[in-house]
Amino acid sequence: MTRTHRHLMLAAGVAAISAAAMAVAPAGQALDRLSFVTAWLCLLFFAGTLLIGPLQVRRTGRLPGNHLLRRDLGIWCVITGMVHFFLAFKVSMNLEYMAIYVRGAEAWPAPAVRELMYRWAVLASLVIAVLFMLLLALSNNLAIRLLGKRWWKRLQRVSYAAFALTVGHSIAFQILEARNGWLVAAFIVITAAVLIAQYAGRARLRGSDHAPEL
């Protein structure tokens, strides 16, 4: 499969899922549903990019270099993540949302704690957006040629910080919005899969001559 075909397939899949989610959304909540779906798509694409390295190490015992599938999944992680970012500022960063889920909520935790979580999650989203733009700028051959493989790889490692912030951001909003148990379980499974795979990949490389960054 060529990269063009892969991008077309990914674009079609994202568009179909997004359209379906908006079509079945309650009246007046289409943008909110799209924000929710793009957040999950971003998380899945992100997990995919971080699973490829450890899987390659397990299969071959070597670190992958400029892996094109990983790069393409990363591009769609950024695309869906930035769509979610802009939609979230419209549907979640307003007084109505604050009144319902932050200051006016009666569920655990207390309103003061909820407001702290909300502010932290918003700040994290801004940092994630900046890191995503950096990673997108690195997702091309020109960046590799200009920076050299060593510096390109070093800058690419901000993806780990971006993933950690994404996990923290997601936890905060799942608590604030009291997400369904199956959504929480799915989030835990995805996050755990990435962490376990990264740990296993590093363990596989431990003692070898290859650098442990996956």
C-alpha cells in the first residue's frame, strides 16, 4: 500500500466515523459529539504510533528508523487532535460548561478540586497543541535532512511528553464529566497497552548496543 492510499483510507475512516457520530447526536449536540469522537480517534492514533516501535523491537530486536506507518499515524493523531482542540474550546471552555461540570457539580470531587483539575487540563491542552505542531513539522523527509537523524530523533521524543499530558488531560475530563464505566475501561486498556509495550521494548533492548528510545 502506498502512503497516498493509506492517507486516503485514514481520511475516509475518520470522515465516516465523524459523520456517523454527528448524525446520531442529540439535537444541538453535533459539535460536542464530534469533539468527543476526535478526542478518542486522536488517542487511538497516538497509541498506534507508540506501539509500533516496541512491536518492531520484539520482532527484530532492533529499533525502527524512519517508520512510514508510524509517521502517517502520527500525522492523523495531530489532525484529529487539533480538530478536538478547536472544538473543545467552543463546547467546553465556556461559562455553561463551568456551571454544569465544574462549579455547579455535586459529584465527587469538591468544586474547588474540580476547578483546579479543569484549569490544569486546559493548560495541558495548550501545551499538547504546541507539541503536536512541533511533531507535525518533524513528520517529513526535509526535517530529517535539515536536522540530521540524531537531532530529529531527539526532538521527536517530545511525543512521550505529549502522550503523558494527553493521558493526564483525559483523566481530568473523564472525572469532571463522570464518563461511563466502559469508556473509562477502554481508556485504561489503551494507556496500559502503550505503557506495557514501551516497558517491554526497553527491556528487550537492555544490554544491547541500541539506544533505548522507542
